[in-house]
Amino acid sequence: MNNQDCIFCKIVAGDIPCFKIYETGNILSFLDIGPVNKGHALVIPKNHYKNIWDFPAELGAEVLTAAQVVGDAIVKATGADGMNILMNNNAAAGQLVFHAHFHLIPRFKNDGFKLWKQSEYDNMDEASALAQKIEKMIRSVN
Ligand code: AMP
Ligand code: ZN
């Protein structure tokens, strides 16, 4: 499964280069070309799935294993103190490459990056109603 216009499909096909660090039958990992911190890598399925919802759950264990193996190696190779593992899904969430991928970002105690500012619910009723709405949505689609 390959998308002709997709930069990550071209990397998988070997049509454009990457700094490859890990590969299995279904998974590829390589350095992000614009690292948040040096050592920032991507873990991608070789097949073209556009986001988390398009992604087959059967690949989940292979991706998690890749994230653990590659993540551990990045931490050791860079001397990082921690790591953020995240995925952007759809443009509103910052997705720029529409081939599903997980970011492995090594973090250092004083790297100065802050996670998002958190907000709050107006009251507990609002939180409870939203939790129930989401729960109902899960039941209706599964
Ligand atoms: P996202 O915003 O989650 O879609 O992230 C896309 C990521 O892909 C960005 O962090 C880019 O720096 C990275 N990227 C784009 N093109 C390449 C490439 N040819 N090789 C490695 N990383 C890339
Ligand atoms: Zn692709």
C-alpha cells in the first residue's frame, strides 16, 4: 500500500534518502530531518495509513515494540533524561505529513520546552456530561 504523493512512502520505497535506525517487516524508523532535539526520530508503518484511525490495530504491538526499542536506544545514545512519544492526527493537531507516524523526542532536564498549558472544566457537571457523551459514543460505534 503506497501513495505516490507521500514523502514517507518515497522513503519506504528508497526513492528518497533517510537516516534509517530500525526496520522490521512492517515498520521503519528514521531520524526526523527537523529535530526538536537531536536524536528525534519517527516510527512509521511501511504501508500508507493516513492517521491513527486509518491504522490497523493489529500493528499496534509491533509499533509499541519499535517505540520501546528505538526509544531506549535514543535515550542511551543521546544521554537524554526522558522522552516524549506522540502522534499528530489531522491538520488541526499539527499533522503535516499524512502518513501515520509516531514522534520519539528525546528530552533533557533543562531543554526549556514546556508542554501545553492546561485548562479546566467550568464545573464537575460539565466534566461528567462530557465523559458520559464520549462513553456513549464509544458504545454506539463499537
Ligand atoms: P507531523 O507534523 O506530525 O506530520 O510531522 C512530520 C515530521 O516529518 C516533521 O517533524 C518533519 O520534520 C518530518 N519530516 C518531513 N520530511 C522528512 C524527511 N524527508 N525525512 C525525515 N523527516 C521528515
Ligand atoms: Zn505514505
